[in-house]
Amino acid sequence: MQIDPRVSKQAVDMPLVNNANPSEARDSGSDFASLIAQVEQQPGESAPQSAVTRENGLLWLQLGSAIGSPSYTASLDGAASSGETFSPPTAFDSLIAAASRKYGVPESLIKAVIDTESSFNPYAVSSAGAKGLMQLMDATAQGLGVSDAFDPAENIDAGVRYLSYQLKRFGGQENMALAAYNAGPSKVERLGISSDAELMSVLDQLPVETQNYVSKIQNARAKFSG
């Protein structure tokens, strides 16, 4: 899908996830929703669709073999006992893979963000009110069309879409995009930098939480890159 750069630029200017000011987030929710609608209505190739089902009121993509089944558990035990190095499977691998293909964000990066944000707990809620696997604030979730932030399928799709906006905004520079995801794009832009290398040299000008966040994501990503 081709996105009008003017629409994309406005969309990524909207409040972030964890550190959004609640009053600002409320004011921007309707604007964000209209911008997302413009993006979705533009002509282009349709994103690949996956089969969905409803279970316990949640929207789930089909995950294939049941997680927790004897065969699934046995395969994990076997791999662990053999000492092999591998990327740890999660209960949300199919959802992550689908979002990765749809928005062009590496699976290892998505997993690292989820691991850092919520430790793969779909019901996590931060002290600031961010919810779910990728810790979406209510206004951001609403703007991205999320009806239930605790639904793994909705949360991952919206969180990865938002992260893809930041990656496009900052020319594919991952650390800059991650800092924007955490602290807000305006704070990153005010640094007057254009690359990850430059970001690291002035990282101390961002909130301590964001400094730690970027480091945690990169450490976590190494775990999922096997």
C-alpha cells in the first residue's frame, strides 16, 4: 500500500505510547483516527489477509498447533536439553510474523519490543495506563483502530504499524525510531540528528527511561535473532 507522505508525516506526529501526556492524547485521538482512515483508504496492494477466529471474546489469528500441547512442549524440552541455540518461540509467533510481513518490520525487533514493554504479558498495564503486549496508550490505540488493547492480535498489529511509521520517519534508523516510540518523535527531532550513531552520542539528552529503553531493546533483540 502506497501512503501519501503528507498523511504519513501527520500520523507519526501524533502522541506516542508510554509517555504520552493524557490530556494531549485525548485531544489528538480524533485527529489521529481521521489520518489513519486516510492512509487505509488510499489505493494500492492489499495487505495479506490471515484467517481469524474469536475465542473467549478475543480476536486471534490461527496459531496452528496448540501452544501447550504435549507435542509442542516436548519439542521445546528437547531443544533445551540439546543445548542448541535458537530464537525462543513465543505464544504469539504467528501474530508477530503476520505483522512483520504486513509492515516490513523485522520479527526480532518486534519480539524485542514486546519483551521489553510487557514481557509477553497481554494483560500488562503500566503506571501511565499503557496496555497490552506493546503498551499502547488509550488515545494511540483508538487512533490506530484498536477496540481492545488486551487482544494480542489487535495490539501487535497496531503497535507494529506505529513502529513502522517511526522507522519511515527516521529513515530506517532503528535506535532513533525506538527512542521516538518511547519518548515521542518531537523529542528525537529536537536533537537535530539524522543517524543512530549521532543519537548514541547525544543519548544523555533524552529521558533516562528512554536511554535505558534503547539499550534494553538491542539486548533483547540479540536473544531473538538466533
